[in-house]
Amino acid sequence: MGALFAPFNVKRPDERERLFKIYYPWALKTSANCKSLINVYWEKVMEKDVDELRAELGIEVPPNMRELRKAARAIRKPKTNQN
């Protein structure tokens, strides 16, 4: 339920847009393709490498937001030559 109402708490339009265009599609795609997490014995898998566990459970790595923000900033603020 919290995920459904999270956008109402997000104040900035760019954050809300990121939630709807990036995070929700990633979460829906991943949840449709991954194994059920309710039956995982977490105590037994805590020592596994996170990439190995993701592969085993079918969980896709989330989008790299750092790179997406950097690209968006580059579009908004073109570099100026300072000679």
C-alpha cells in the first residue's frame, strides 16, 4: 500500500516523474520476472554475494540513477568555454 501512495508524499515534480517513469516500471518488470521472495530463507543466504543472489532470484539491477541524473544535468546546463 505504501508504494501506491508514495507519489502523494513526493513534492518535487522531477522526483515524481522519476518514480513513475523509472522506478515503477523497473519494480513491475522485476516483480513479474523474479522468484517469490516470501519463501527465501534469508538467514541461509545472507553470506552470499549480492550479484549471485540477484541472479539466483531473478532480480534485475535497478537503473543507475547517478548516470541518469548526470546526463540530465548535461542537457540542462551546456558547458561554456572559459578562455
